[in-house]
Amino acid sequence: MKPQPIRFIRRGAIVTLDAVAPDRTLLEVLREDMACTGTKEGCGEGDCGACTVVLGELQDGGMRYRAVNSCIRLAHAIDGMALWTVEDLAGPDGQLHPAQQAMVQCHGSQCGFCTPGFVMSLFGMYQNHVAQGRSITRALAQEELSGNLCRCTGYKPILEAAQTMAEHPAQPIDEAPLVALLKQLARERRANAAPAYLAPRGLSALLQARAEYPDAQLVAGCTDVGLWVTKMHRQFTRVLDVTRAAELRRIEHYAHHVAIGAAASLTDAFAALVQDRPQLKVFANRFAGLPVRNAGTLGGNVANGSPIGDSMPLLIALGANVVLMRHGGHRELRLEDLYTGYRKNVMAPDELLAWIKVPRPAAGEFLRVYKISKRFDDDISAICLALSLHLDAEGIVTAASIGVGGVAATPVRAVKTQEILVGKHWTAELARAAAQALRAEFQPISDMRASAAYRSTVLGNLLQRFWLESQGQQAINLDSFSVQGETA
């Protein structure tokens, strides 16, 4: 099986890289093959942002720009896209891009190792906000830079750089020739008789490839599989990428549910969930840093089935179903029924997770989701708890739905606690009884993130917080905390 070439656009021209192995990362190719050493490797797992690059692709006839981590993105995943690294930002005359100039003037760099990644995240912000005539607030800067870590500056000058980019001479991208080149690449896409990296552009072709190559490693954003490559040194002779299937990139809104394609990015998927339930905004931002949300997919997170994956407890609480497809058929089941054990599921070798169907909010719904982690931003949960109650006019719980992560081998539904709640008046006494039941329902393990006792105790405490919030109390968690003078 001969590795196939990658074709993408950089600096206004089509670049072709021949015979790139399917399991090589974009960071490896940039540094080792293209001598783009400005892009740094810090963590190799998508946590620090030192390796950030920006990708551009066509969307609705125009350009969309996304900052992503190159350390865990497979190189073939940028085929047919436009790429910017930190070496590409300055003008032909050497004039710094506003993202770079702002960092210089605000003294946003000390040791400098993380600086290229910050600059690329700023460049993405510039294209998505400043170039569109929108200002960048401190809150927005803090949100969109959450995937970049710095040990030196304390972040204040970097946040100031983000807010002042618009003050520097504009350096717009001429998008017309870029769009033309992207369309040319799409037209010239060449088929390979036995490709090592398969990325079908349609659902039918994707399902056919899944049936033909059931042993191919599936990727749907690669934020997990990338770690298998960088940390576990796993190698893959053939990869099947689901993210190019146009049908699975769609998010469709219906009267009673939202259907989120398995290839929709986490950024887009959470935007759809927040549209229906604005209270999920903070949780969506905390799910991961923006580069991870830009690259990862909701379908990949669900199919991976990690017991500490944050989306599954929420989706369980929302009553989500998944649609599994194979060539010639499909089936639908509750999301929690997808899993059979630690990172194991019911999917046959020729099946794919195609859609996640999330019910629209009903009258009387009170929903909260809590993520407990050592770091507020860009960290993995020790516990994730999502609770949804429906109350009637008399305050009786007519329905309860609770999803939990971090307490079992799979994401789980708290069935026994739900049964205690339904049919009773929602009172402080009932909340205490439910908290006690929730603590007893699971037998979590102790690990590097938390002890078993801590997890059990906090589960009950979170249900008590849920009760307080249902009674109108707001200033009881970090979601409501802000430093005076730093919210503008």
C-alpha cells in the first residue's frame, strides 16, 4: 500500500507533499519535511497550544478559519485546505501582522516558546472577528485563548494584545484567489486504487469504505487517536476519516429534536446546543480549548466512549439517541445503550455512528451540567454531572434525567436516583435524599484526578448545588465569578 500525496494551499500556492504515511501528524510534517520550525511541540497531546496553526476551508461559498493543534492532527486531514503557520503572517515587506505587532507592543512574550501558538490563535481571532468588523473583548479573548498555555506572562499582556489588534494597520487576506484555488483542489482531487488514508466526501462512499475496510482506523477529528500516535506510538496502515462526508457535517433542526452529524465539529455542535439551551455556554467553553473544539467532533467524542468524556453525561441527561449506519441499513438506540464496557460499544465492524439526535427543550425543564476538574479551563474532568428535571405547576417532578461521568467504566445514567425524584414535590428534603442516593449509586475508583471518596462526596454536593440553583441562587459557583474591571 503506497502512501498517497497531500495537496493544500500555503502562501497563495498549491503545495504537494508526496508519499506521506497515513499516521504522521501535521506537526511532524511541518517540522521535519517542510522546516517550519516556528511551530513548536510542547505537550504532544493538544493541551498547551504551542503547535497551533490555522486552517481555512470553504463554507457557504466563503472562507472559514479555524485554529487547531497540529501535534494531534493527522497530516492528511488538511488535504484540500489552506494552511497558515507562524512563518506565513508577516507581509512581503516584512511588516508584522497585527497579531504579531500587538504581541510586541503589549510585551506578550517572555521565554517565547509558547508565543508562536498564541500568535496563531490571535490570527484566527483576527480573521473571525476583527476582519469582520467586530471588536474583541477581554471575555472573548479569554474564551478563545483558553487552549493556549503560558508559564511566564500571567496572560494579562496577551489578553491586551488580543484586544488591541484592531488598532494596527489592517492586513487583510485576499480571499478571491484563495477560494478559486480551494475549488481547483476539490476538482482535481485524485482517486487512489488502495489509499492508505481514505476521506470520502459523501455518506454513501463512506459507508462503502467502512464495509470494504472494516479494520481501518476510524478518525473523526483525531483529538483522541492523535494521542494514540504521539503518546502510545501506535501505527496505522490505513485510516478512514469520517469528517469529509458532507452529510455528516450538517446540523439539522427539527420541531422536536436537533440532529447533529457525527462529523460536525465540537464548536458547531455546542453552538447548536447553546442555541436551544443558553445555560450550556460556560460548559461548552470548558469542554476543551478552542483548537480542540475546532478539530474534534461530537460524534468522535461519543463513539470513543471515554468514561470521563464530558459530552456523554450531558447528552444522556438530555435524552439523546444515536443513529448507527452501515451500507444498506441503520438503527437507532439510546446513547447510554451504545456502550458495553470500558471504551467498548455495540457497533459492528462495518457500522459507523452517523447522527446524534438531541430532543429540544420542553416546558418546565430545569437543566444544569457541572464539570469538576483541577483546572477551570482546558482540563479533563474528575466528575461530570448533568441533571434535567421537569416540574409541573405544583412543583412535582414529572421527569428526571441524570447523566454521570467519571464514576464507572462508561458514561452512565443514574437510574436509581431518578426513580427517587419522580412523582414527588421538589423540596430541600427530597434534594437531600436524592444526593444521598446519588452518592450510593456508584462505586468510583481512585486515580490521579480524584479519590473514590472525593467523587462520591462531590456527586451529592453537586445535587445540593442543583437544588439551590433551582431556587434562584446564582452566586454559588465559578460561572458567576468575575474580576472587577476585567469583563470588558
